[in-house]
Amino acid sequence: MTDTPTSPSNATAARPLVVDLDGTLCRTDTLWECFFAAWRVRWWLPLASAFWMLSGRSTLKDQLAAIALPDVSELPWNPAVIDALRIARAAGQRTVLATAANVRIAQSCADELGLFDEVLASDGAVNLKGQTKAAQLVTRFGPSGFDYVGDSKADLPVWAVASRKLTVSSVMPADGERLEQGVATGTFSRWVKLLRVRHWVKNVLVFVAPVAAHQWAAGATWLPVLLTFAAFCAVCSGVYVVNDLFDLASDRAHPTKRRRPLAAGELSLATAALVSLVLLIGGLALALWIGPLVGAVIAFYVIANAIYTVRLKRVAVFDVFCLAGLYTLRIVAGAAAVAVPLSTWLVAFSVFAFLSLALLKRAADIDRLALDEVLPGRDYSGKDAAFVNGFGISTAIAACLVLTLYIASEQVAAMYAEPLWLWGVAVVVLVWLARMWRMAMNGTMDDDPVIFAVRDSVSIGCALAVAVFTALAL
């Protein structure tokens, strides 16, 4: 009978099946997983990592693993490789995990799966990769004395001395066999999903201040605001990638976020980190070119996001206030781009409205929890539902109260020819917020209320109604 990649014959049963870890057994890079897990513990880690790297990659890996290890129970394993290991063990074939990852990580993965008889990995002195790995396997099992499953060009020296050469990627050794095509990385759709392109709609808020100041007819207004919009799109996508890198463990424990490209192991963590850095630097440079004040606002946005990612997102109540502030900063940046005065009415309404939406987001997450269940990566449990719902509804009412007081103010009477039509805006906003909260409390709200609103026909209708009432008031 002809051998298949997952069915070792009697002749191969005497040879061990050696499997690589990163990109092969696991659809991710455990070095980067370890780096971001450690960075959450030590804020100074990037500087220390540069110093450790001077002593070699083995030292870097050892130091990172000593600080923190990724949650191996939630890593995106390759089912085809796991099946091959199980079949090999059932056929009496010895199984070995041989990886350039640090021995602490490798042993944790082996213990989690329970499919290996032996573990060979890097330590503080030896980086078990490429020729080094090949030499150690030859010393241990002899030339052509083992079968090997790998995925990258670094595995070519190992395949060269292996008997059976199996690959899970597009890298194909001479006389090799494909165990599995693997998950394609770098595809356009996955990058669009990772960069949250659909979330760019939130950056439309930069147009609010100029429009509220009746600056839509000034031709000089639109270019700086459009550039501010582009700068926010760049830095926001960069921030989203950083958030995903820091939240790998909690995202994998989430029912829907586990399908995000980085959590699912569909894109390279190293490439994603580089892209986020380019986007952040590019967005900040564009903001500074628009004007120093815009640059300062967007720089503050990035810093606040960093604090949110590292700490505040895991502190109940403070997280939603931070989110509300991040939304409001978009409006502040729009005002700074065209140097229009920022109305205190607009700021007050924005803070309350965005605080309500941030609480709405948490309410949608908490609704899926059992009473004693904890929201992954957040300081909330099912017991917080009443508090979050009550606080969120209160802030929605506060936002509508600020709006009505603004409509009744002398400032509006001076700016609008028919200000009575603006009461229709207040009614529509109140109805919309009430509907959104009802949906959150009965479990029919999306993870992100803003993205939900963009797709929701009723929300779109409410937005059109607001535009019509505003136009009539003019």
C-alpha cells in the first residue's frame, strides 16, 4: 500500500517523527507571543530586548521566557499536524518536538498536547535553528534517521538530512510531501480585517466641529480636515494592531474575537508589528504636517491608547471613560485642523454620548456571560450587568439633556433661522439611544455599537432624520 503523509508504514515506524513548533505545529510565532506577554508585565521590555539581542537570539528568548510565557492552552494549533502525530504514535512511531523556541515554551506546548516523547529546544546558550538543529538531529538519530515536518526556509538544512520531508507551507523541499497547504498569510481580506478598515467610519467625527461651526461652505476647510481624517485612519489601524498583539490570549478566549487574524494565527505577528509601527509613524508625521496642534492631539490619542492597552482596559469603569475620551479627541482634532472654537456644549454632549456607547459595548459583552463568569481580558463579570446598564442609560439621558439645553440656548437662536426644528434632533437622538440600549439588554446588539449602527437600517434612518431637521433649522 502506498504511504500517505499521515500514515507511517512499518518501515517508517522505526524512525522518529520530528516536528517543528512555530508555523508548523502552531500557526503563530511563540517568540513574538512571549515578547508581548512579557511586555504586559515589564513596560521597559523593548529597551531590554535590544540589549539582550546583543548577546544573541538564544539569550533574548531565554530572558523573555523567564518573564512570561504565552497561554499555550489557547494557541492556534495546526489540526493536520496534530492528526499526523496521533497517527504516528498509534503506529508505534516515536515523536519529537524540535524547535528554535525556548525550552520553557517548547516544554509547555508538549505538556499541553501530550503527544511528544522528547523535546529538543533552544536554551540560553544554543539557538536550535537551521544548521544547528540539523546537526543535533543527525547526532541524535543519524543521517536520514528521522522524518521531519517543517514550514520555512530555515528548515531546509533539516529536510536535507531527514528521510521523509513533510511541509505545511508553500516552502517545498526536494522530494518533499505536503502535509497540508496551511493557512495563506498576507491576503488582502485578512489585512483589511486586521487593520479594521470598517472602523474608519468612526473617524468621520473629525468633521463634526467644522460642520457644527457652519464652516462647510469654506473651501479651505476641507483639505486639512480630510488629511486629519487620513491621519486618524492610519494611527487607529496601527493602534488596533497593537491592541490585537497585546490581547492575543484574551481574544482567543473570546467567542468571536478568537477569529481575528492574529489570534487565529492567519498572519505573521512580526509583519503585523512592523505594519503597525509604519502606520503609527506615518499617521503622526501627517498630523504634524497639518499643524502642530493636530499633531499634539493625535500624539495624545496614541499615548492614551497605549495606556488603555497596557492597563486601563483591564480596570472597570476607567476603561469606558478612556474610550469616551478617545472618541472625543477625534472631534477636538477636527476643530484644531481648521482652528474653529470648540463649543463646550459639543464637548459635554460628546463625552456623555460616547460614554454611553462605551458602556453599551461592555453591556453587549457582559450579556453573554453567566453570573460568575469573567469577561476575558476585562475587569467585568456577569454580576456587573445591572451597574453597566444603569450607568449607560443614565449617561444617555445626560447626553440628551445637554442637547436640549443647547437647543434652548441663546447661541442656537443666533446661529439658526428656525431653531425649533432642532427639537426633532433631540427626539431622534433619544429614541435611537433608547433602542440601542434595549437591544443591548435583550442580547441582540453587536460587539461594537458604532459598527452596528452603520449597518442598521433604523440607525441610518435616524441619521438622515437628524440631517433633515438640521437643514430645516438653517
